[in-house]
Amino acid sequence: DAYDPEAAKAVSAALLDGQAVAVLSDLPLRGSLPKGLREGGEGPVGIYVGVDRRLRPFGTTLQALPRALVLGVGCRKGIARQALEERIDAALANLGSPRQAVAAVHSLDRKAGEEALVALCEDERWPLRTFSAETLAGLPGDFTPSPRVLEHVGVDNVCERAAVAQGGRLLLRKQAQDGVTVAVALLPKT
């Protein structure tokens, strides 16, 4: 479902016909666009570069799905993989994003050996990067605090802080259920 050959044909036909094709992107576009493409969100045919599968800004939309999401994950020790996957999939569904849009998973350094998290990241080929509580606590921003988490691990919020630990913009605040918390950030550049 990721590739739409009819939309690709429509974009190609418009370009061959000399029509300008609009490009709408959730991410900063680097450099100049190739001939025939123009930045903007209007037109009968266009290209959407983004992570929301539900978005169709043009009459015919060709979507380019970048790996541009970072999952910030917190979980209780010994969490079941099924619970972890369900919470991650629910968070991504809130954004209309598939797993293919995930670039990395970030968490607290105490989770570097968490079996379910490590196995899921390996299976999905998501890099797992962990940070110390001190590093996460030092990040500037508006995060959803949890006194319980602060008492337990030394930082008031793991998932939101971890999601933006390398920059980016928080798209989805902490979603907590079944011993798992997930937040999602959009990378600043891909």
C-alpha cells in the first residue's frame, strides 16, 4: 500500500505535459526542486512528502514516505513484546503513520537491555539509542511531568524527552497504557 502506481503515472504525465507539479512537505526541503516541481499545497496533481498516510492534499497525491519519526519509549521492566507493539502501533495510528516512517527509537539508558524493546528494534531495523536520566532531564522544553517517574528513574518524563533528545518537534505527547509510554517526534531533517 506504500506505492501508488496510478498517482506516479499522473505525476509523470503532468511533468511530461509541461504542467507544474506541486510539492507539499512536512520536512524542510533542501536545495532547489527539479524542473517542473514547485513548492506549494495546491494543484490537481502533487507530491506529498510526509508521514501521515491519511493526508491527500491534491486531487491526485503521490506520497513519499520518509523515515522521519523518532519514538520515545518508556516501559516497565520485563514488558511483554505484544504490549510494547500494541502501544507503539496505537501511537503511530494516532498520526496516520505506518511503522515504515520510524527512523529510530529512543529511551532511557536503563532500557538498553530490555528484551522486548531490543528484539522489536532489531526486527524492525530501528536503531535504539538510549540516554541517561541526567541528559534527558537537561533538555529544554515543555514535557508532561510524572512525579512517579521522577522518583523512580530521576527524570520527570522519559518518552517525550527521549523522542526529542536529538532535536525535532514533538508530534504526539505521552500515550500511556499497559506499562508502556510512547511519544513521537518528527526529525528536524532527513
